[in-house]
Amino acid sequence: MKNKLGYIDVPKDYFSLEKDDKDIVCNSILEAMLYVLERNISKKIDQKKLLLDIIDSSITINEIDENYETAGVLLDIRKMIND
């Protein structure tokens, strides 16, 4: 059994949204993730690397679970971080 730390509620029409609307969704999720990290992870740890590791792991898990919409949103968030 896998431990799941949380879930992302992806709008059903995410992939048909305009880019600006997708960015709003992604930014909201990213802000929530950063808030949790900042409150619970030591400043000594590279939070950006940890965030990217969490996102990569979550993408893989969601692909395995065939949650392609969630994996796609996470991939968009990862692209945002790296831009």
C-alpha cells in the first residue's frame, strides 16, 4: 500500500483552459506546496530540490495510477519552476 500525503483536485476542463487560466491553477497548487514546505522543512534543506523531487515522484505515481490529468498538471508546474 502506498502512502499518499495529499491529493490535487484538478479541474475537469484543465487541458482545455487558456494558458493564463492554467497558470492560475498551477500557481495556486505551487503556492500551497511551498507553504507546506516552508512550515515543515528546515531552511538548511534545499527546498527547491526537495520540491522538484516531490513533484517528480508524484508525476511517476500518478502515471502508474493512470491519473494522467494530475500528472499533466504536475508536469506543467515543474516546467513553471524551471523557467
